[in-house]
Amino acid sequence: MLVFLIVGLVVVASLGCITKTPSENITLRIGYQPSTHQIAEMVAMEKGWWLEDLRPFGVTAVEEYEFPSGPPEMQAMLAGSLDVAYVGTAPPISAIAGGLDAKIVAGVNTNGSALALAPDKEYKGPASLRGMSIATFPPGSIQDTVLKKWLKENGVDPSEVKILPMGPGDAVTAMFAGQVDGSFLPEPSPSVIEMANRGRAVVYSGEMWPNHACCSLVVSGKLIREHPELVEQIVKTHIKATEYVYAHPDEAARIYANRTKQDLSVVEYSMKNWDGRWISDPHVQIPSTMEYARVNYELKYISRMPSEEELFDVSFYDKARGE
């Protein structure tokens, strides 16, 4: 994770937010994570839609930056190196509360994570996790917030579980090496663990918190103010890619597998068996996002509660849908 943080900061020094050449050409920088949750971003890139759709608005290049989880991705956005981010909904809350000039403009997915335990660990409900070591994303992430909220609601103090912050690659490696008792990760990591017989999914995030917001599409305030028509097209392209994933799941799985070098059978298994749903409508994410803010405030991840207006700008989605 530290490597990605360093990379993000190096990017800041060399890139800046929206870069324009003397001819006003725009290079758009998009952050994302290697999860099937954000497969719409990958489809749009592989199909050439980002550049094709955005070229009429002055975009001449689109660059991608991969992050292991949301908190370092938001640190990069805070530093000005990203214009657009596919990211879990919880990290932008902390970033915006801390001064990030950005808004959630579209939804990306709901649910989609799972708690997997090692084969020799017995699961008998949340209380049985006391004393276990669970690898998950860093504090302030979707997975960290959902896991801790669920434990507390079931009478387990999060301090009674050894929660270890890791990126997905490190967490899966730790499961394979028997270094942790379990992991709570977004797909396809739980499927990777299951198909390798190194663990089994015992609880899905939709069971912990039904229909909770997971990933969102975040755009910088600078881009919103200076290029509103471009932002509307970004949302339209995201909607198109999301609908394409549903219409062509086999092709979407191949695109993901090729980009991440993961076994196609694992990706297909994950997409067929996860409890998530790909979306684009930000309206459906607002209630659970505000609940994330409350939980993170109680966990002291943020010093103040941001308002719905600070976090969301749904006008671009509404315009894209003709509403």
C-alpha cells in the first residue's frame, strides 16, 4: 500500500489536475481499483469510449491510475493528481470532510464484498470472530466501515477482533499463507480464495448491510466548474459502460481478466455468485452514504458530519437521463 501512496504523490508532482497544452487539449486522469465492482471503468477504457466520447469536449488523452483501495486513491485526489475516481463511497466522505473539492456524481455498485474464513475456522455468527485476525481495507474504506458497523450492531466491539488493514493482493496472500484467520474484501478476492480452497465465504456484505452503497463515481470540483458538459458526458459514458456489462457479461469478464491477469474462470465465478449489483443512479446511494458518514463520525475518522449537498451532485446524472 505504501508503494501506491508514493506513486500517487509522485504523480501529483508531475501531473497536476486537468492538464492543458497551449492548444487547450485536455488530458483526463482517472483513478480506479482492480475490482469487478469497477468493471464499467475498464470496459469503457477497453472499448475506447472514454476518449471517443470525450474528444468533442476537448479531451485528447485519458490516463488511468490503479490504487489498491480507496483511502490512498482519495489522498491522490486531494493532492490534485486525479480528475475522476472510481472509488468506494466511504473514502470520499473523509476526504471531502477534510477539504477535498469533489462530488459524487454517479453510483457504481451496491454490496459485493464477503467475509471469508480459513478452512479450519468455524463460523457461528459475529461473536465467533472474537480473537480472530481479519484482513480488510484500511480505516475509512467501505469494507472497514461495513465490518465495524456490523460487529458493533451484533454486540462485538471491533477491538475484540484483530482487524488488519491491507490491500487486496496482500490480504489474499496472507490468506494463502495462513497468516490471518479471515478476510473481508470486495470481489473477486473472495472468489479467488474460495476457488483455491484457502477459505470459504461465510457472510456477504449485503447480509451485513442490505443494499449498501459500495463504489461511486467522484469528479473534482474544478472539472465540474470549468467543464460541466464534459462531466455530463463522463456520466453518460459510465451509464453506457454499466449497461454494456449487463448486456455482455462474458465479454466484460474477459476484459477484466485480461487487464488484471486473473484466471477467467475465477472472474466468471465471481460475477455469477457475488451479491452485488452494478448501478449508475446516485440517488439510491444517498441514504447509506449518509449512514457511512454517521458511522465514520462515531469512529472518529472524521471530525464533522458533511451534508448531502457537500457529498453529492446528482444533476449530471439527471441531465444524462433526461430528467
